[in-house]
Amino acid sequence: MTCIRSEIIGHGHYLPAKELTNDDLAKIVDTSDEWISTRTGIKSRHVAAEDEYTSDLAVKAAQMAIRTANISAEDIDAIVLATVTPDNTTPATSAKIAGKLGLKVGTPAFDISAACSGFVYALTMADNMIRLAQAKTVLVVSAETLSKITDWTDRNTCVLFGDGAGAVVLRAKEGNGTSEDTGILATKIYADGSQYDNLLSNGGVSTTQTAGHLWMNGKEVFKYAINSLTQAAEEVMSMGGVTSQDLDWLIPHQANVRIISGVGQKLGLPEEKVIVTIDHQANTSAATIPLALSESMEKGLIKKGDLVVFNAMGAGFTWGGALVRI
Ligand code: ACO
């Protein structure tokens, strides 16, 4: 039966110029390249300049996505931004990005706050808009400047995060309703509010009137992440009528290489099918998946027709997955 699918027609990414290696960090806090590499898989991360904002990173990734989609900014019917590091508390940073990109007046713009699951949440909302025929072409952007809410004196957290942005352009396309269609084949999002205190910024508008700094119960996050990421991947594969044997790639949220390999193993995937970018990007929260996707497509690693699962988990806790044929 024919149906509307949201096809990824463009991809983009951007990393700020300044790179901070593990050795650089060892000069700031009591840590070492050896500790960070073996516990997390991270070797270096990118950090935004003082006057470089989330919107600046987002605009660069979005411009690349628009270019690779071979469309112009006026073709976009809606923009969704996933971020936990907005430029201002209000308005939504997506509105600022819409203005900078020159989207046509009236184009809806909204932000989604779902932490590291932000891209999967945003993709789900954009796909729903397309399938309900509320929009034909939607720009989904994830951008973070986590360095601005990082406590650079806390070695437990400051070694884990980085700044960056990724984007995709989705466009409506008729499909046959089978797993052979290109586009988003299934999405599923979840949350568990009982885990609110295990991973958070310890400030906020209504509580402290500050943005706060990132804090987490690393061991709890670790355990929950492996199970929830596996569950989300299994669910979207089952919804799409495929198994892990059919997958060309898994693009998991990049929080820790040990979490990534744990999930890959639980899903029975060979290592070479699991995309890992954490070594040079660290954890850029909502941006890790579109950054990894765009980088892999630019390198020619991920190609048209490939079957891919995205899965993410983050503060909230939130988690989710998407099954996509590129
Ligand atoms: N350098 C050196 N030593 C450190 C550092 C550091 N940067 N950070 C912590 N340590 C020390 C600790 O103080 C502790 O010392 P102690 O035994 O003397 O008290 C020791 O290393 C071991 O610490 P653990 O917390 O047991 O280390 P663990 O093996 O659990 O690894 C980590 C910590 C990497 C944070 C891990 O728990 C983890 O990956 N958790 C998942 C959380 C995550 O990835 N969060 C990202 C955001 S959430 C998300 O994106 C889903």
C-alpha cells in the first residue's frame, strides 16, 4: 500500500575550529590520555570560541545540508532544532537559525529539549509532520555548545563532552509501505522521569536563574544506556519488519565507546557495522548522530539504499530509535 515517507535528501555537519586533546585536558585537571581513552574512547573534542554560539554551529551544518540536498532555503517548510544549549532562554534558537538562513517568513520553527536523544525526537516530530502532509521539506538540526555548561574543574565530567552540529533535510516521497522504501521506516521515543536526577544540569531558569553545570551518576547512566539503546534499536527494527542481519549500519549516540560496543554486541552486529566518531568528537549530545551520519556520508561510507538504525539515550532519561533507509 502506498504511503508517504520522509527521505533524507541532504546532510551537513560542523565542528568548531578549536580542538582540545586529552593531553591538553591533563594540563587543566588531574587526568591522563590513558584514563580518558581506555574508559571512554575519546582522544579529542572540539570547543566553540567564546563568541561562537549554538546557532552559529547550527547554521553551518544546516547550510551544508541545504547544499547537499540541492535545494534553496526557501524550499524549507519547517525547521526543528534539538539542543540543550540554546543561545537564549527564549525565543527558540531555531527561530534565530531560520532568520540567519533566510527561511521564508511564516516557516514554523521550534526547539526540542531531549538531551542526547534530541535528534531522534526531532526526527520523529519532523517525520510525523511530513506524513501528516503538514510539511513537504523539513530541516532537522542538532547543535550543542556543551563546553559552556561544563564545569572545567570537574574531571568526572569535563573530559566527556564536546561541541558540534549536524543536520539533515527530510523531504516527502511516496513509498510502497515496505522495508525496501527509502526514507524513515520507523521511529520510537521513550522517557523515564524517575531517572531525572541521575543526569542533569544543576541549574535552570526556574530554580537557580543560571544555566548550571552538567552533572551525572555515571554508573547508573552507563547501565541504563546499554539496555535502553538496545531496546530502542530492537523495537524500530521489529516495527520495520527487519532484523539486525539486514542492517548495513548502526549509528548509536556517542557517549562512551564501551556503551557503543556493548550495544553492538547485544544486537549481534559485527564491529565494522557500528559507526564510531567519539574518538575525535567526544559526546556532543543531540548532535552526535547527525554529525556521524553526515561525516560517514561525506566519506562515502554510508551510501544511498543502506539500511541504518539510529539509537540514542540521554538526560530525562529519554531514549529512542529510528530505522532509516538512506
Ligand atoms: N581522570 C582520571 N580519573 C578519573 C577521571 C578522569 N577524568 N574521572 C574519574 N576518575 C576517577 C574517579 O574519581 C574514580 O577514582 P576513585 O576510585 O579514586 O574514586 C575512578 O576514576 C573510577 O571512576 P568510576 O566512576 O568508577 O569510572 P568508570 O569506569 O565508571 O568510568 C565514566 C566513568 C566514563 C563516566 C563511566 O561511568 C561512563 O561512561 N558512564 C556513562 C556516562 C556517560 O557516558 N555520560 C555521558 C553523558 S550521558 C549520555 O550521553 C548518555
